[in-house]
Amino acid sequence: MADNQRRLVLVITGDTAKAEAAAKRLSGELDGLDVKMKAIDGSSRQAQRALEAKEKAARDAAATLTKLSLAATGVGAILGGLAVKAAADFQHEISQVGAVAQASGKDLDSLRQTARDIGKDTAFSASQAAKAMEELAAGGRSVSQIVGGEALAAVDLAAAGNYGLADSARVVATSMDVWKGTQLATTEVVNRLAGAANTSRFGVDDMAQAIAQGGGAAATAGVSFADFTTTIAATASAFSSGLDAGTSFKTFIVALPGNSKEAKNAIAELGLQFYTAEGQLRPLPAIVQELHDKLGPLSQEQQTVALKTIFGNDAFRTAAGLMKLTGDEFTTMSNKMRDTNAADVAAQRMGNLHGDVEALKGSLETLGINLGSKVLPALSEGAQKATALTNAFMGLPESTQNTALGLGAIAAVTPALVSGLLKVEGGAHKMWAALNTPQAKAGGVAAIFAAATVALDAYLQHSQGVSVWDVFTGRVDAKKDASEFEQRLSLAAARAKALAQNLSPVELAMKTAREQMVITADTFEDRWSRLPVT
């Protein structure tokens, strides 16, 4: 058996060179493909990084624009608020002027426009001008006098004397009132007061105090405004304030006739003539010359005795100060004060950076008033309506008020509760805009429910004198009203159901998003599995 076995060896030979060459070519192509794939992968990574950089730059730019927009909005809101406040303050001041001057219609419009012009053209604001007008009106000045030049005169005095505008208006009004009937012009008042500030140590404030204290006595005695102000300026060095000077002048005028037997004897012995033969007070320059001529040659002791005997301790200072002048010197000083131009002095004082800044502030405030005035009617109407609603609410029965407040609180928190529930579903809060704000709808339903309940409570109070709470607790038998209320609850339930239907797009969108994510994952896995393994 073994001898019969044969071993068959099959040897297959052939030329394999072509196969090997083909294998090498295939290997080389695969290697080249691998290099290209790596190059493509590197390029795609670079492109991805470039894209990410561009996206970051875009996000940064958007954030910057958002910040700038918010900043601009904030600045605009602030400026708008300031404009409204300026307009409201100005409106209030003009109303005060109108009330004091008893002005309305065209007169009030004239006052308003004059104040705005002052704010636009001077270093003072329109509101300051309105306050000055109020002082003029309180001093008895008419609307035509105020807008006809007295308001501007007060502006010149304030700027020339570095004095408050309202205070300047007050002293102008006081002077015009004290010396009324003497043909005194407003321009003379402001020019002489500004001139006094330039020729003596007293400023406008001191001159105002002197007028307030001694002006009445001077005018009653027949002393002109020019002589009074010249006397105060000429004797300013002897007093600590205008108030002190005005008091001394008042005593001086009263002492001229001789207040005692000793005073009359001294006047007669010295030959002093303060009055005419008709009993009229002589002009003050003549009185000054009398004192200079009759008391000047005396010794210092004799002067002191004579002055104290005639004028007393208080008026002694005024008389002694005038005694040092001649009548001509007094007149020269008076003319200098008269020729002072308050407007020119004001322009010189304000012709610097400080004046320019003050003028700019006045112009800006006037601009704010003009802009804010455009929205004041709407704001006033809104405030009036809010007041009417508040008064109407306060007129409701107490139980209705309590019901409204309680349900109002529920309506207020409903949107927040819905928003919190929706946020539980990841990413749903990003769909607010596309889904028409479901929380707002829920809040609307709550508000409707609250309004219906309040209306029902008010109806029950009016018809039967009971409240919704009384119906709920069974304190009253109000089946009919309870039935009506049940119908309203059914209506609210139907609207709530509609709300639930409106919320269904949220669920559908979320379901679609989840399915899309699954499809995307499956597609990615399938494509990945087909990639060649290197």
C-alpha cells in the first residue's frame, strides 16, 4: 500500500514582476493619498482656526457695538431726563410769575419768550430770568415794564455787580417802588448802583441793604435816588455794611430840622441852612456845601461836639463823611455814577473764559427747556390720567381694592413662574421671540382673570353690597351672581386652554430639534465608518 503511494508536487511558475510593480505603484499612490489627506486635514484645521478667529472678532465687535449703543442710550436718557426737568422747572417758574403778575395768554407768552431770550443771549439761564421776573412782579412792576426792559436791566446789574439775578431784580423793583412818581428810570437805577460799586467799597449788595434800610425815609424827605446813592457811596468808608450806612442816613435826614433845643441852637449858631424859606429840603449838594463851609473851619473838638449835638451818635458818621466833601465834589461823584453804563461793565466783566462758560451753560439750559417743553404736554396728560385712575380706585369699596391688589400681585408674578417652568426644558428660553412670548400670554390670562374678578366684585358691591369673598365663603346667598362669576371662570379656563395650544409650538420645535440632533449623529457615524483606515 505504501509502495503504491505517490507524491504529487505541483510547481507553478510564472513571471511576477508585473504584479510586484503594480503593487508598488498602488502602495506609492496610497502613500501619496495619505500625504494629501494630511495636507487637506491641516488646511481644514487652519481654515477652522481662521473661521473661529473671525467669529470671535465679530462677537467682540458686536459686544462693543452693544456697549456703545447702551452707553449712547444711557446718555440720551440722562440728557432727556435733564431736558424734561429743566422744562418742568421753567414751566413752574413762569407759572409763578404769571400768578404774581396776574398775567395770562399773550402776557404769559411774552414773559416766557423774554426769559428764554435771556437764557440764550446772556450768562444767566432762562429759569434764573423767570425768578428775576417774579421779583420784579412782586415789586409792583407790570408785564409791559418787565418785558420792556426791566428784566434786561436786572441782568446788566447782576453781571456788572457780580450779584445774583433775582437779588438784582429785587433791588431794581424796590428802588422803582420807593421813588415812584419821581420819573426815575430803570436804566438810571442799574447804572448808579453799578457806578457805586465802581467808585466805593460798597458793592451792589451793600447798596441794596442801604436802600432797604434808609430809602423810604430818604424818598419821604424829598431826597432823590441820585442823591441818596451818592451819599451812601461817598460815606461807605465809615461803615461796616450797607445796612449800617442806610440806618445812619435815615437818622441823619430825620435830624436835619433839629430834634432837640440844643440841636436847634447849634444849627442857628453855626448858621446852617438845611431848608428853604418855604420849608423844603435843600438839594443834598447844597447841604454838603453847608456842612463843609460851616463845620470845616472848626477844630476837631468843635466839629465833634457840633456834629453830636445836632445829629447824635448814629448820624454823626454820615454828617462827618459829607462834611469832608464840597458840593461840587459831591456832584462830580454823582455824575460819574450816572454816566456808568451797567451793560458795558457787564460785558467787560463777562468777557473771559468764565463768562463764556456761564453763557454756554445758559444756552444749554435754554436748549433743554425748548426740547423738554415738547414732551411736557404728553407727560402732564399722563400724570392727570394716572391721578384720575388713582382717585377712581380710591373710590372703590375697600373689599374691591383688596381684591384688585391681591389679584394684581398674582398677575405680576405669573410671567415669572411660566418663564421658570419653560427654562427647565433646556434651551427653550431661546425661543421666546419666535414663539410670541408665552410668559406674556400667561400673564395676560392672569391679568384678564384678575380684571374680571375685580369687575365682578365691584358689580356685587354695587348691586347687592356684597363681595366676591362673601360669595366664596357662603356668607351670602348670591346664586345669580355666583353663576355669572362661574361663567367668567369658564371663559378664563377657555383662554387658558388656548394658551396651552399656543404653547404647543414649543414642544414641536423641541421635538424637531432632538430628532435633528439624532439624524446628525447617525449621519456623522455613517460617514466616519466609510473613511479609509490608514
